[in-house]
Amino acid sequence: MISIILYPISIIPVILIYFWIKKKVFRDDEHRIMAKNALISGLKSVIPAVIIGALFLIIQRVAFKDESMAKTFFYTFFALALPEELSKAFMFERLLKKQDKSFSWLDFIICMVIVAIGFDILESAIYAVGASPMEIILRGVTCPHLGFGFIMGYFIGKAKKKGNRLLYIPAFLIPWIIHGSYDFCIEFDAGDTDYVIMFSAIALAALSLVLTISFVFFTIKARNNTKYSNTFISVS
């Protein structure tokens, strides 16, 4: 019950960042409409993530009979992190195909971040039903999905700018590994004396916060930098 009450407070940071982007970073109506569509795409991306995750849960029940580190690893990396990152990436690419405009590297980054924000808003509501108050607060403060979206958007934008499809590998792989590790440290019950897991969880939570702050400062600087702000591709 407390987690449900805390939910509206926990999503304040991502909502503030969304409206900052929409009002201060995107300065024309076309970009603001795109921001709204990206948010909707992010909200919708929860649906395929749940479906794919459910399929992996079925595999997990068949493959792992007892509680173990391997089971927790499979659950966090394949039933949680993998479907979520795949769904966000898919909805992002689907969004781009609907846009009849030229994009800048920064546009790709920001749109991917907004998709991640939309995902985070709806996923946090689902988590609030069963998560602990501490987990809800931690997710709200660190904004992990926003950070994952920043990394993915950065490499996807770079891949499209340079015409190098190999850059899609780090675009997906880095967020997936960080995301899976983050969830693993939270889910794995190693006991109070396992300081490696405990400090890893703290470090990954700190990394998520650093990525969120880095996105804000990066965006402030990049919008006046032609390397990131000049359009270079028309997405059909």
C-alpha cells in the first residue's frame, strides 16, 4: 500500500525531465509532437515486454527446478532485462519509421530517452503493486531506464550518422548488461554478509543516477554543437 502511495512521487524526476525536453530543448511544434509520440511509444512498449518476459518465465520454470544463482541470472537477464530493452528498441525504430523528417544525432538520443521514460512510468506503476517502498524510491531517484535509453540512443544515433550497423551491437548490449546486472543485484538473495553483491547494487544504482545527470548536461551542451544538432538523415 505504501509503495502505491509513493508511486506518483517516484515518477516526478522522469516527468520533470520529459517536460524540460518538451518545453526547453524541443523548440518547435514538430519536435514537440514527436516527443509526445515517443512517450506514447514508450508506454506501449511495456506490452510486448510483458509478453516476451512471460515466455522466458515459462522456459525458466522448465529449465530451473530449484532456487539458484543461475535461475536468478536467467530471470533478471532474460525474463526481465532482455524483453524490456528489446521492446524499447523495437518501439523506437517503429516510431522513427513514422516520422517524415530529417534527424540529428541529438534527436535520436532524446527520442530514445523519452521512449524509456514512457516505459518507466508505466512499469513503475506495475512494480508499485508488489515492490518494497525502498525499491520504488530507488527507481524514482536513479531513473535507470532513462540512463539505459541515453546509452542506446547515443549509439543508435551514431550508427545512423556513420552508416555503421555494427554500432547497434553496443547500442543494445551495453544497456542490457547494465540493466541485467542491476536487476540481478536487487533480486539475488545472497544474505546480509555478501558485500560484493551489496556494493555492486549500490554502484549500479549510482551509475544509473550518473547516466541520468550526464544526459541532462550532455543535452544542454549538444543542442548548440553542430556535431550533434545538425540533421543528417531522413527517416521514412
